[in-house]
Amino acid sequence: MAHLTRRRVVTTALATTAAGVFIPAQAAAAAPGRPVGPRPLAQAHAHNDYLHPRPLHDALAHGFTSVEADIFLVDGRLLVAHEAETLDPSRTLTGLYLDPLLALVRAHHGSVHAGHRAPLQLLIDIKTDGAAAYAALDQVLRRYRPMLTRSVHGRVRTGAVTAVISGDRAARAPMEAQTTRYAFYDGRPDDLGTAAPASFIPLISGNWTQSFSWLGEGPFPTAERERLHTAVSAAHRAGQRVRFWGTPDIAGPQRDAVWTELLAAGVDHLNTDDLAGLETFLRRRESRDGAAR
């Protein structure tokens, strides 16, 4: 489809296991029983992940631990696309994400990244018909419950994959009414400090440009830096993680400057469409920080 070729994406070479699971080619020759693939990157979030040549698998090959898929409910099926005009009946949430994730969890004995027990975040952005789409999604997720993080009467039981629902806000009411859920809610900055617990809203996401004017050019205004640190600290005190979308995503010093400030403030997920670019940025920081120690 045309919308899949608009973006230039740099990926690592991939090999395929007998189970059909993609892994980096250089890791395919690793000794049996040893973890394969790159070391996972806790802050790496693949925005619009489904636009890459190999949805999910490209992100995992770069060490990403969070991926995002937009969905539409069409004739009872959950189709993955950014816009209704680009819908393709063959591109379903189950086919692109849930089935491959289940195969990985089985192959890796309970985790998505081999040897890495922290759950992968699957951010599902409902584009329209929030309540109806969530009702259909809930039925689908129940079929995958052995691998999913769940909330039972407010008590969270962590699985290999944590589904978080974003997008159309009409999904909130039916989710709050459930005593057992296999998904969680993506909050907004207005949800900070409210009674909604982290067992329902584990993630706070906001549009960077609605809260901050700085886009990486020149120094970060002191007042904006303080506001960022205050918001992140408040979320962390409540047990919630933080993500911003709309940050600069063109390779260059401005993007690196914003990413550096986000990490310094403790932002949990860096949002990007450039998988290789964010991986390079984070691994260079790992190497530099390791050398400094």
C-alpha cells in the first residue's frame, strides 16, 4: 500500500526462527539457550509502528519496549491504519501484533524480549467509535489473556504484554466499569493528581507542543524545564509513567537536545518514527554513561 512506503525506515537484517519469529540475523547464530536480539531499551517507544516494513518486528530488532498501533472497528474487525482511507482488511490487530507477540512469548518462555522479564507495552490508539471499538477489543484481548497484564478489582497482575488504550476518550467509561480488565487507560496531563489510580491509568501522555514552546533550538527555558520536571515527578509519585508525542523527530541537534532534556527529567518513553535513530541515541548514552562510571 502507498502509505507504507512514504517513510524511509532503517532496519537491521532479520532472520526467522522455525516458529516464524523474526530476530536479528547476527543473533540467529547465537548459542542455543542464550538470549537473542539487542538489549532492550526501556525508553524506546515506536510511534505509528505499523507503518514500518515489518510492524512490531522492526521495533523489537532495534530493542524497543513499547509500540503503538492505531485501530478502526470495521464490520466487527479491528483494522490497523492511521486514516480510514488507508484501511486494508488484511492488516488486523491480531495478525500484525497479538498473534506475533503470543508466538514470541511462547518461544521466549514468558517474555517478548528473550531473557528480559519487563513487559512490552502495546499502546492501542482507538481512532473512532471509542466505546464500541473497546467492547470489540476487550473480547479479542480475552483470547490472549495468558500473556497480558490484567487488573482484577484494582490489583494488577503483570504479564508479558501490557495493553494500554489511547485515542478516542469514549473508551474510558466502559473500561472504568470493569472489575477485570486486560487493558489500561492512557491518561492526559489533566489526569495528574486526580483520584484515578495507576492501576487504571499507568501512563500519562501529552502533546509536547501544547505544553512547551521549546523545540530544541537554543537553551531550554528555565520555566519550561521546571514545569516538565514537576509534571514528571508528580506522575512518578502516583506510580505513573510519562510520554510526550509531537516532539521533534527529524535527525539533528534539536531532536537530540529535546531527547536529552526528556531523559534528564525522567520521561519514561521517547516517542519516534525513526527506530534506528533513537536506538543509536540511547545506546550512545548507555556507552558514555557506562564509561563515566
